[in-house]
Amino acid sequence: MIEQLHDISTHDESRQGEAYSQDGNESKEYSGKFYIESYGCQMNFSDSEIVASILNKAGLGATRNHEEADLVLLNTCSIREKAEQTIRKRLQDLRKSKASNPGMLIGILGCMAERLKSKLLEEEKLVDLVVGPDAYRSLPALIETANGGQKAVNVLLSREETYSDISPVRLDSNGITAFLSIMRGCNNMCSFCVVPFTRGRERSRDPLSIEAEARDLFDKGFREVTLLGQNVDSYRWYHPETSEAFSFANLLERVALIHPDLRVRFSTSHPKDITDDVLYTIAKYENICNYIHLPVQSGNTRILQLMNRTYTREWYMAKVDRIREIIPDCGISSDIIAGFCTETEEEHADTLSIMDYSKYDMSYMFFYSERPGTLAAKRYQDDIPEGIKKRRLQEIVEKQNRLSKESYQQDIGKTYRVLIEGDSKRSKDDWMGRNSQNKVVVFPKPGDRFKKGDYAMVEISGATQATLIGKAV
Ligand code: 5AD
Ligand code: SF4
């Protein structure tokens, strides 16, 4: 109920624990097989594609069946306690596979590896490898160590690593939309968040390698790239010779200019950092999607201060105004936390009212989960009882449901340009795609007029909670 809505940006609940396989060419030329499952944010799913590329070069091919794998990897998330519990449970299941296949190695990648480090090896005896997000290049060496019977750990964080020279292996891709990571790490230090500790300092990837990757995707038939970073608006790259700065707005423009039929999306934006420059760039290029994921977290200034978000309620509302002014038909979505330390009922009501003000099309909604080592865990008491957190979250979810419904109803009668991603889940007779605002659009196939990757003009005639229904015109 709570995390059900799908989105490109952070946590797509339908994809948690997704196993990857390589389309078609499974294994033959490889000396062994690996299996990988991904949890958490889009960045993690994108990292799994880098891991796959590294492992392919080391002679391992992907399989979708963990029982036949020589190496089983879980790319993990630490964002909330529940995320870590899910992974602990998964390890329990894998115990059986390991019992029947003792030669199999089990590795933990990603944020949980970084947070718990070698403690994970003590706590989870069946784990052989622990590898943090900046250490994937060392995987082949670590696998060798583990194959030799020793436990292998590398959780070093880096100030430079961006994997920019590694061409990700697109796993289980629809062939039309792809994620492209443009930076790593985060310097923001939101007090609730474990990410600065698990993913290290912020660093931006060389724009030429980003552009080359996007161009290559377009040449391979992809029609949409989503530029990924924890805080894309602080993307900044300095030319090594001229020291000239290259901003996120510059990058957006460069990628948009590759081809008018290549759509560009991005995530995540921070309200304190998104600039008018970025908004004007979105407005200028038809193929930069009119959609911004702008997490508010709370609608109350005192709570925002405790969260170390560095903006006020008024500042956030002014950003929303600015977006609506420069990009009138822009979709906006959010992340919201209920029941942060010391939050009163009035402060919670401020969150509900800022949702009304912002008219989000969609939100990811959570109750606060204290994470060890974060600023909030050190400074504040997690003093809101779970029952109250859950009731407040429920009110936020109900508010969002009403807002989503209104937003989707208002689209009836409009005509949108839709990028076709494939068959609809329900029927092979219908196409599924998205409009610029990131809303899913389903419409009956008009004979064989279109194929996957085409753009169709679709007139909207109806809407459910999270889908627009229409007809090609
Ligand atoms: N508790 C609850 N939600 C959290 N998020 C991040 N840390 C926590 C936490 N400790 C949410 C924020 C963030 C999203 C990715 O997850 O809303 O934007
Ligand atoms: Fe992504 Fe944060 Fe989870 Fe790490 S902890 S996988 S950065 S959401």
C-alpha cells in the first residue's frame, strides 16, 4: 500500500530483489556463472550493471537461476531498517542453496556491505565476500581470495571512482529506456540519511564519457536515458586543463542535443540546489522531460532544520512556484518522511498542507527509521511512538492518493506524446508507454502502426490511480 507507486527515481518496490540475466547469450563462452539480485535505489540497479560488466571480463556470465551459480551476489540497501531485514531474510533462504552446493560463493555488495563491513562476516557466517560501492573493480581478485578459502573484504571508499570507463552490461533491459549514472556519493548530510556514510564523498563523472554512453545507447535503439545521482543539481565537472566548470544544466543540454528522439530524464533533485538555469534548459528542449522529483521530506521549517535540509517551507514553496512558472505542465513528485524526531501534530499538518500546495503526482512515503551512525541518531531521540508514526504516514498516503487521483483525472481529454516501452502488463493487444510527465499511458495497438521505441500521440479518455488510458490519434 505504501511504497506501491512506481517511479524512475528512487525505490521501485516492484523491482526489489530483481534477479538479472543476460539476454540470449548465456554463459557458453564463460568459465563460470554469477547470479545477482538488486535492492534499493536506481543507483544500485545501475551499479549491478557495472558489476556485470566487470564479472563478464573476468570470465563469469549471468544466470537467472541462483542454484546453478558459482557466485551469488546481493547488491544491498541500508536506507531503512526494513531494507536490511529483507536482505537478512534472503540470506536465510540462500543457506539451503549453499548447503547443496558448498563450492558456491555468496557476496554482499552495496550499502549494507559498506555500513557493516567485516561485521557482516561475523554476523552472517555463510557470506564469503563483502564489497562496498567503490570497490567493484577489485571483485575478480576478491573472488580469487574467496575461492582460496579465505573471507574477502574491500569496503574502501574513494574520492575519484566513477567507473566512467566501464561500459555497463544492460541486464533485463526493455531496450528502450536506460539509466546512466553521472555522479556518485553525497555531501549533503541530511541528518536521517545513511547514504553519505555508505557511498562516500560526492564526485562527478567526466561529461564526455556520459555523452558517449548516451550516444551509444541511442545508436543501439534506446530512446530514453535517465541521468542518475543522489543530488544531480550539484553535478560539477572541471576541465582538467582550462579548469572551466561544467554544470548540470550544461550536461542536460549536451545529452539533449544528441538527438531530438532521445528523451532525457534525471533524478534526484535537491530543492536547495536546483537552479533556474536547469529549469530554463528543461523548458528549452522538447526532449528533456517535464518532470522533476523534488523530495520535500517535511513541510515544517523546524523539522527541516533538524533534518539538515537547509531550506525552509517557504523556500520549497517558492521553488514549486518557479517550476510552474517556467515549465507550466511539469510533473512533480516527492519523498516524504512521517514522524521524524520530536515532530508535533501541527508540524505533521504542515507536511499535509505542503502536499496540497505542491500537488504531487506521486510520492514515496516512509515513516522515520533511525539509522545507526547518522547525525539524527547521535543528536536526537527517536521519540515518536511507532503507532503515531504509522497513523501520520497513513494520513500522508491518503492525501497522496487523493492528489494522484485529481492529477490523473485532469489529464482526461488531453493529448500526449508517448514513448512506447512495450506491451502493457495486462494485454498484448495494448501498448504501454510514458508521457513527458512520467505518467504511464496504456492504449490499444492500432494494428501494426507502431513498434517499441516509437512515439505515439495519444488522446487520454480515462484514468485509474496510476495509469492513463487513451487512444492513438
Ligand atoms: N527513515 C525513513 N526514510 C528515509 N529516507 C532516507 N533515510 C530515511 C530514514 N532513515 C527516505 C527519504 C529519501 C528516500 C530515498 O528515503 O525520503 O529521500
Ligand atoms: Fe541507494 Fe541509499 Fe539504499 Fe544505498 S542506502 S542503495 S544509496 S537508497
